[in-house]
Amino acid sequence: MTTQTNWILRFEGYHPFHRAEAFFEGERKKVVFCSDYNELMGISKNKRLQVYYIKKDLERISKKSFKILKNKKKVYSYMKLVTKNNNNLINFIEDTIFKINLLSNEELAKRYEKMMQMFEILVCSYDFSRPEYAEKTGIKIKEHLLSKGITKNDLNKIFEILTITQKYILLDYEEIDWLTLIQDMKNISSHNKIIHRLKMHQKKYGWIGTSEQKKKWSLDYYKKIFTKDIKMSEKELKKRIKINKNKKQELKKKQSILISKFGINRKVKYLLYIIRELAHIRITTRFIWVKSSFLMREIFKEISKRTGVDNKYLEWYNTKEIKDLLVYSKKVDLKKIKERNNYAFIIRDNKLEFYEGEKKVKQLESKEITKKDYSNITEIKGNPANLGYAIGKVKIIYPFSKNQQQEIDKMKKGQVLVTSMTRPHLIMAMKKSAGIITDEGGITSHAAIVSRELNIPCIIGTKIATKVFKDNDLVEVDANKGIVKLLKKEK
């Protein structure tokens, strides 16, 4: 039997029941080779899911990770599977929405089941870019760089440059499109033409804001940014567009010069390539996760229309229950659905145990999890993701906050963003921040990638930042050393 101290919290956020079921079913079935955990636990209270991994599993995977990453056949097979599944998932959901009025209930049930199977692969493929897989590889790369005469003072900066993905991410394309929109509208006085362009941009990118089940970025959201950005000079706009369009080419040149200058060997060049590719796949998969969840709202609306079940409850049906509802008109008791505001999954010995209801979940949590006191901690450590130094007041944005957009809007420029892990919809908070601190994440994480794109000091993998710090605490962020110090506690 697992003791309490063996569980390690790895991520948390809002996850409706159907999504959590896909994750734990995929882990149990080991749909991706990196789903290699003997024990796994998720506890959700009031729709806030916390996922715990067992310490010995993380240590075991960390030890063998370097050997796995050196297996080119396995790694390339993984990349091919994930890329194909990501594309197929979005295409299949969009095709289902397009044909939805022509589908019988039985056909829609089969399609829903296939979507959930693809979603299992999507959420479980995330495992391969978790910190324990990249940590040992990062150490090996740094050891090689030191052996080439790179000083300890320069090590983190050079490592950072060499591991930045060479590929554009969705946020890059959104930024270029937005700046081009501003440039095009500079000499346009027609209000209707401006609104039309803003609507087009919102249609293309507004879904990014739906991460964690929030509403998509509204037209008013874009109007507010437009009012500010239209004041940019032509010169500044051209400069920013040019920088954004050319930055990856410039990055490739920098990486090539460093590799040549220090004589980095073929094996390490391969490892650097894999780290960059995993980073790109991870953030792309996160966007696919967000977009697929956004598109699934249309599927739930249709099922609601056909069955009379409110679509806000359909997200708390499991896959079999959706099939039974569509094919046999069998509804799940509303009391049972509401109990799933509190639920838990545990994988042990390849068996999936499920608990639902506040009482059972509280009993499980009391049995498995030890509460810790963080009130006397004044300094924490993590891993540098983007180097730099900052002092500022803390702004915590929890992944399970009900009004995250309000929290983002309230955030002041120059504050230090503290969160469990960054998500795509937090991009505006990240842009405002003087520094970024996360509980989770490794060198392939969203926070690492975006902080480098924005050139903001960032420390990842602190594990406890959101538990130690409070809003308006004054902190020092030394991302060169990976240290955050509490300078003054908010009263």
C-alpha cells in the first residue's frame, strides 16, 4: 500500500469529467509508450483536478529517460504518432460538426467514442515532454558544453539559446497577424472595416482564450488591445513585424555559430534537436488540446438538443454513458452527475479505481495526502527557463480560478506572475509580467518556450511557488540562479 509521503503533485487545473476519464483510461491502457506509471492519482474537488504521481515512478523514469531519448526509432515514431493524432483529432471533430445534421444517434455515438480515443493519445502524449524525461538529457548536454570550455557563468545562457525551438508556434503567427492588422488599419477610417478585420482575427484566434473552459476572447477584448496598439508608429510596427518574421532565422544562425564555435559533437547535436522538437510538439499539443475542447462544445450542444440533457452536464458523462444516452435514451441521474463535482481516479496494478461524491473523495484525500505547512518558507529554488533578474509584487493566477480573465485584467505591468503552470490564455499576463514563476515545468514546457520568446526572466519547476507566496508579496526573481526570495510579505 502506498504511503502518504510517496505522492507528488504534478499539475492541477479545471478538467471536466470526460477529459479526466480520457487521461486516466489512456494511462491505464498505456496508449503511448511514455505512459509508464505504475501508480497515478487524480483528485477533483469542485471541478479542480489535482494529479499526483508516485515518487518512485518519477525516479525510475528519470533514470531511464536518457536511454529512451537516444533511441531514435522510438523517438521519431512518437513524434510521428503525436503529430498525426493532433491533426486527425481536429479534422475529425470539424468534419463531425460539418456533417452533424446528417448523422444518426448511433453514428454520432461512434464518432464521439473515436474522438475520446484520439483524446486519450493527446493527453497521454504529454508525458514524454514532462521534466523527468528531459532532465537527465539537459544535464548531459550541460556537461558536454562545460567540457568544451564554456564557463559556468555562460552555461545557462548558451544552453538556453541552443534549446529554443527553431519552429514558429501559434502565438508567433497570431502576433504577426495582429501587427499586420494594426498596420493595415492605420489609414482606414471606416469603423465597419476595422470591426470586420477584428472579427476575422477573433474567429481565427479567439478560441485560445478558452483554455480551462473559459469563454473565447471577445470582440471587446480585441477592441481594447486595438485601441492601445493603433497608437504605435509606422516605424515601430515595421520593426516589430520584421523582428517577428526573421527571429527564427536569426536564432538558427546563433545556434549554428555556437555549435561550430564549441565543436559540439554529433550525438549532442541530436539531443539538442530532440529537446527543441519535444518543446515544439508539447506546446502545439497544448493548443490542439485547447482547440479540440473548444470544438467539443458544439458536439455537446448537438447531443443536448437531441436528448434534452443540459450540455453543462454532458461534460460529466463518461464515454459509455454518452453512448447509452444517444443510442438507448438512458440518462444518468442528475444527483449522480452533480456528485462528480468531486471525483477521484487511482491507477494501481494496471487497474483503474473510481470514486465519486464529496464524502468518498475527502476520505481518499485524507488517507493518501499529507498536508504541509509552507508559511515559514522565504526562499525557493527552481530551474532557470529564461535568464534575467527582476523585483516585483506577486500576482498569483491559479489554474482553477473562476474568473481568470478578470485576474489577468487586474494584473499590473511589472508584477511577478506566479502560477502552477502557464497556459495559452495567460499570454497577456505573461506579457505584463516582470518575471514568471511556475510550480511545474521543464525545459520543454509552455512557460519555458514563451518566456524565451518574450525575453522575460522565468523560473520553472519550483513545485511550491503558489503555496509559498501570496498576492502582493514583494519578491526577488534571480532567474540566472533559479532562486526566488521573499523580500516583504503582504500583511
